[in-house]
Amino acid sequence: MSNAIDDTRRLLSLVAYLRERPGTQLDDVARAFGLPVSQVEADLGTLHMCGTSFMADDLLEPHVDFEGRVFLDNADAPVRPVRLAPHEALALLVALRALAGLSGLRERDKVALGRVTAKLEDAAGEAARAAEGVTVEFEGDDAAQESAFATMDRAVSEKRRLRLRYYVPRRDEITEREVDPIRLVLVDGHTYLVAWCRQAEGRRLFRLDRVAEAVLLDEASEPQPIEPLDLADGFAPTAADGIEVVLELGPGGRWVTEYYRYDKVEELADGGLRLTLRTPDPAGIRRLALRLGGHGRVISPPELVDDVRRTASAALAAYAE
């Protein structure tokens, strides 16, 4: 079952495909995307309503001719440069200057940030002057993450081994391990270090905000040869990295499928869903269950069911007091 995120990603890919290959046969388009022809036709109908505004000149114009060839007219409209609003330019400039001030940033990255900032200042006008009066300081956890990021970035660039103290949510403990860094990636809004874990003898992803300490070692990094990790659609934790959770959602909880990755979904008679997913963060599922209230509940594993029940009871007791 697809969700809004999957549908949006597919439609954007379809636009890019048709812009580069005008006149492709409808059957070939369907084959390229691994979809039935009926789905491609439905997607083309959706694209008729897409654009930078609802003005006729700003909407995409897909059509199939008598020979079954697909064309996408007015396809350049969505990719025309869009001017930033003053508050958007201000926020972006403040973020760029904060990023440039991070310790451990490589010189070439500082130069690149300086060029981007200068171009944005020229285009932003008054907003650029307003941004000069705004500063960002990192404290507490942010400072610790900044230091860990700089250390991990240096380990990747210099091909050196790392010693990590890392928090594992499912066991609620800090572990120590040595890893051979491969690269840093941004997935679903979080920074991860992809590395070969010498204790587990396998590839692991370490989330930045769970790294308690990162120490750069003098030993050379020697990650084992492994298949490249495709993170275009995020990543699903393996059985070793997470627990299997089953949720039952009422009709008012169906929105969960739009924001959480899942392995299996079943329709229920009342219009709800039974959802099976894996997560390395049981606490996140507990928070989700409390947020759902009467619109959903955890079915398994039993220990998580008990945890949610205890937390909910404690919260209700606090309200009574």
C-alpha cells in the first residue's frame, strides 16, 4: 500500500522522466516505473492539477497522443527560479552563518559556505542586513553533537578508526565499540555515521544524537567490502537493530502510515489498520501510542504493551493530583 510520501516521490520522478524523454510510449513508461498502465494514466491525470499555482499557465499539461506517446507540456513552469520571501531569506542566512561557525569544519566547506552566503546576501537585500543582528550559540547537547560530528567527519576524511560510546534505546544502555567509518549521511532529518562495527562484524548506522562520545584513534580505518547502502528512501532497521511492533489503528489513526515506515499493513473491518513495523526506538512508539489516545493501541510485543499501560496510568494519576 502506498502513502502520500511514496505517491509524491513517484510523481516527481515521473515529471523528471517525461521532461527528459518526451514522446515515450505509454507502455514503456509503465515498464520503466514497474507500474500497470492504468496507474500511469491515473498519475498523468493527477499531474494535470499540479504546478506552481492554479493559474492555467502554471499547471503541467501531460497528454497521450493517438499513437500512445506521452508528452509533458509546460514542464519548465515548476522549475523556474522562485524568489525567497524576506523571512525565508533571513532564516536561511542565519542557518548558513551558524553552520559556518561549527568547529571542525573543513576549509573547503567553509569556502563553499562563504560563496553561497555571499550570493544569498546580494539577492536578499534588506533581509541580509537584518540577519547580521542575529547570532546562534550551541550549548549543552547541541555542543556535544557538534563535537561528535566534527570528530566523525574528520575520521571519514582521514580514514581513521573511531571509538564510540553509543546509546542503544532498546536496551537503555551505553555501549562501547570501535568502528571503521564509511560516510556520514542525512536520513529522515537525522545525521548518521555509516560504519563497519568491529564488535558486531557488520555494517551499522549510528545516529548522531545518540553518540555520547567519539574518540579519533591513530589506527587506519579498514571497513570490510560491502554492498553500497541505498538511502534514497531512508532505511528500514534490520532485526538486529530493532524490535517488531504491531499496532492497531482506528480510522482516526490512519495518518500514522504517512509518517512511519512499516513492513506490513492490513485493513480492519471498522476502517482501521493493523500495522507491523520495526523500530530501534521503543520509546518513540510509546510516545506515539500516548498521542493516538483512543485512535490506536500497541498489540505487541507484550513488554511494550505493559510499558505503554504503565506510562498512561502514571500520566492519568498526575492529572488527578
